[in-house]
Amino acid sequence: MRRSLLIGITCICMLIVQLVQPMAVAAAEVSNVKVYETLMTNTNTSLSGVMTSKHFQFQTEPYWKAKNATITLDYKASQLAINDRSSVTLSMNGTKFYSFRPKVADQVKQQLAVVVPAELLVKGNNTLSVTGNIETTKNDQICVPPDRHDNWLELYKSSTIAVKYDTEAFSGTIQDFNERFTGMDTVHTDSNLIVIPEQSSSTELEAAVHALSGFAKSNKRKNDTIPMQKFDAASMDHKKWIVAVALYDHLPATIKASLGQQDFSKQALIQVVNWSGKPTLVVTSQDANLLVKAGRFIANQELMMQLNASSKVITESTDVNTPVVSVSKQVTLTETGDELKGPMRQEKSYFIALPANRAIADASKISLDMRYAKNLDFDRSMVTVYVNDKPIGSKKLTSELANSDTLTLPIPKNLDISGNFMVTVAFDLEMKHSVCIRPQDEMPWAYITKDSLLQLNTKDKTELLFNNYPSPFLRDGSFNQVAVVMPKERDSYTYLALSNMFNLLGQYAEGNTGNIRFFDDTVASSELTDYNVIAIGSYANNKVIRDQNAKLYFQYAADGGGFISNEKMSIDQDYGKRLGTLQLIESPYKEGHGLLAVTGASSEYYYLASKLLASEEQKWKVFGDSVAADKDGQVFAHRFKKQAEQNEQSLVSNIMERSDVLGFMVAVMLVIVLILVSLIFMIRKYRKKRRQNNET
């Protein structure tokens, strides 16, 4: 009896184990599934008109195995919309997958969640299209009177796209590590870190910030930074992906044991290892110059994405440089041509890359080459060109020029455009049949040809203002002779402040050939004459800041304990100890260079100031030449330099900036010279003839 009972209990236990095991596996599988959510747009978006479309971009990472995506639309439709006649259609990468009739309510925001099948998603860039057909009148035709604006659907900025995915197994290659280190999910969860030795040398810092610049350039989450810290177990505790940059003799013994056998005195090594259970990219050498070269290699992200191996050896002969950044004067808007199809407003936008220090100068123009349908209502059809959403000119479309039309527009100087910008071409393709469009009518179209060009004349913005940042530290996409002066004591705030600065500078950098040097605060003035200087620290721990205190706009008190009042701001003695500042002044070491002081009474506060120049999201708060910030989020930006009078440029400088005018002037001068030479010959001939006549 007892034996039978034991056997029964054993069988029941085995049955329970068999039942529980699949459940445990299922739970484990579920736990591996991740969700990455992003906003569809940063601002509310309106779909206005009877038939209109908006396109939203989002990305997936190469190492994701997407299971699906959930589109959550927060919207509100016109109260006049007719429910059984209005509809909204969603398309993913050109394939329609869902349609719905928008709910109408006076003041209530509506929400709709739709799942996108995995087969419609692609690795990399994905496009979600929202097409609205909002009707407010009952008619057999889709009618839009020109004076009515009640056909609309508002998409709120709270709308999201959430991708459900799991990850592929890590292959151990440098390429795979690079993708995961800068992956959106990695950066969003703050799971990556660059580490350097606690008493890091100038060489190690230089190599690390070159590497950081490359990673920052590849980081798709531009408002989230990649941190840098010293080797420390606490700072690495919750990190999953580590980059370790150090001279070989400064590496931890556990890392050294994982590296291959190399002659580190003549080579640098980039290798993926497993360090304390974490994938770690080690960058090391015994040669200081080769270590910096390895950092520049990482800054060349094109090379990093080609390494399908776990290690890369860098020697003196290894070519690591990126191509030279050139500012083209002739930019093609489209390589193959673009078609726009459909009635009413149709737009096409073009992103134009320009180094941040470059501004559009006089005589820049857009030459649009186009053709369009002949079935338009040419009394109401036109094309308009926008630069950064500001109109610069329009032209009426005509039947006579439908097969070959052009539009040339100068870019107004008062747009004050510098750095990257957007050109948008908008066609108003109005149909005949008065104000109504029958669905069976042939849809109108317009075509922008590959002969459409942007002629760019640019000038360098050199005035020392945060409005022009990252100038003077970057010029034409490369680091412009940058010297970073570090404080004596370097705690975690100091390294985070440094990484903040180079996260944003790295985003702007287009190449890895620029020069960055690091110095201790005891550096001689003569060593800084050729550099634009970034000084990080406090009055107490950075001699450069202490020596230049009298030239700062926000000056320290005599004891260096905090900032004192100035012409722009009254500062309480205690409050001055709780401020961080960014101050951009003329370099005291050489005219024509700049010095940026990232400073506060303690490291916590100069780290606070550095956050203002860590991302574009914060940079808009920074203007003028001096900025103070406190822990409550208050930011005080001021301009202390007096506004220089806008002196008219000399005729010679204007001519030298404009190649077209210069060529014309050269041609005119040659003609004048020819005329003068001809006159001289004619005069000599006349005099000779006259002498001959006198002799006879």
C-alpha cells in the first residue's frame, strides 16, 4: 500500500515536471522578446484635404528578428466628417495592410492600435504611409471648395510605432559588435560604455574621443549620448557592450590574457573579447601613435562595417583616413528623377548636406527642370519651392511648357542658412471639372528630372558665438586643431562632461582626419598657440581656467568658490556655487582662435553645463557667447560681445567669393587689354604713316 502510494506520488511529480517544463521554456522564449517603441513624429501632424497622405520613417536594426510592429495612432477627425464615407488607409513600405473609418467626437482624442505583420517589415529604413479620405459632404463626387478647410485628420505626436523582436546570436565579429554597440535598443537602455584607464594619458584620451566620434556618428538616437568612464566595476555593472581603449601596459590582466599574440610595439589591435561575461571591443597598442590610429580607424565607420572577423591589426601602413570632405558647388537634387502623382498638393523633399560651419552665400540658386500632365487646370496649378519650409518662389504651370519646363530661383540671403538643410518642391496639381474630382478621372502627375540642380556658394562662419557652434572646433566636417585641457582631478563627472562634448561634435564630424590633442592644465601657453581650446574643469582644478578668469564673462570670486554678478545677471554668493557655465571667448594664445570654458565650482556643475552641448535636443537653448545653467533646469544664455557693425564687404572680396562675377570681370579686363593694345598699334601705325608723309 505504502509502496503503491509512493509510486503514485512519483508519477504525479513526473507529470507535473513534464507539464511545467514546456511552460518554463515558453516563459523563457517570451522573456527573450523585446519591444522597441519610438514616436512617429515629434510634432502634431495634420492631414488636410479630401485625399492626402503623410509618410513616417522608422528603422529596425540588422540584428533584430522582427516579429511584428504595433502602430498606435492617437488622432482626432473633423467633427463634420461623415463616418460611413470617410476612411484612413495604412501602408507599410508601399503595401496596404489596414483601413478604418475614423471616429468622430467633439473633444475626445481617439486611439487605434494596429499590428503590422513581420513580412511587411524590412531591415533598416521602413516607411509608414497614412492616407486619409475625409468627406464632409454627401455627393457622388469628391468635392473640395477652395474656401473650405473642414476636411482634416489630426495625428498627435503621442502616436507610436512599437517593434516586437528578438535578437540574432552575436557572431563575435567587429562588424556585428559595432552594430550592436550603437544599436537603438542598446543606446536607449544605456547599455554601452567606453572605458579608459583611471590615470589616462593624453594618447589614450585622444584615441578614445576619435572612437567616440565615430560611434556618435552612427548613433541613430541622436539625443541619447554614449558615455565614457574610467575602468571601474561599478560604472560597468549594468552595461552589456564595452569598448576598452588603453595602452597595452594599462590594460587589466584579464583582458591581456584574452588577446592574441601580437608585437604591440609595432602594431595596434582591435579585437572583440569576452570580458567578465560582456562582449568587449579592445583597442590597444604599446605605440602611442598607433593607438591613436586605431581610434581613427573606428571613427571611419565605413571600414568598421567591413570587418567580418573578430580582430583587426593596425600598422603604420594601414590606411584609416576617410575621404576628404568637399563642398560641392553643383548639387544634383535627384539622381534618377522623381514622379509625383495625385491631385492637389504633392511634395518632394531633398536633404542637402553642408558642413555646420558653412553658410549659404550670395548667388546660390535652385534650377528646377520638370514636366507635368496636360490635363491640369492651368489657371490654378503651380509649383512652389521651399528651403527649410520657407517659400522662396513659385511659378504658374502652363500647357505650352508641360513637356519641358524650368524654374530658376535665387536662395534669399536673409534665410541665414548654415549646415544641413532641406529643399522641398511642392506642386499644386489642380484638376479641371471646376472644384470636383471624379475617382475615375486620370490622376494628374508631375516629374522632377535629374537635370534639376542646386548651385551652392558658401562662406565660412567664424564669429565666436554658440549660434555658429560647432565652429571653430570643426571646419568643413573635420576637427579643426582642437586642444582639450583636462583638470588635475578627473572623477566620473569629468569623463561624462568630456563624452558629452564629443558626442555632439562627433555627430557633426564628416571625417577622421582632423587633429585633436589633450593636455594637462599645466600646459605651457606656447603649446596652445595653434589650437582652438576646450578647457574642462573648475577654478580650483584647472589652471587654464584660473589664469583666464579675468577674461571670462562669468568670473569666479577671488577664492574661486563660485561665480559673481556681471553686467547681464545678478548672482547670489551661494547660487554662484551651484551654476555650470559654457563660455566662448577669443583665445588668449593666438588671434583668430577660440577658447571654450566648460566650467563650474565643482565637477557636478560643469558636467551639468556640458549636457547643453551633448545633443541637438539641448543645443537650441544655447546661443550668444556665454550660458549658465542650474540643477533646476534653468538656462541663461547671453551675448556679451558687442554686435559688430555690418560693414560692407569690399568690392574685391565680393568678387573673389563669386566665381561667376570673377570670370566675367576677367573677361572684361581681357577685352579692355585687347582694345588698349589695338589702340597702341593704331596710334603707332598712324604716327609712322604721318612721318612718311612728312618726309615725302
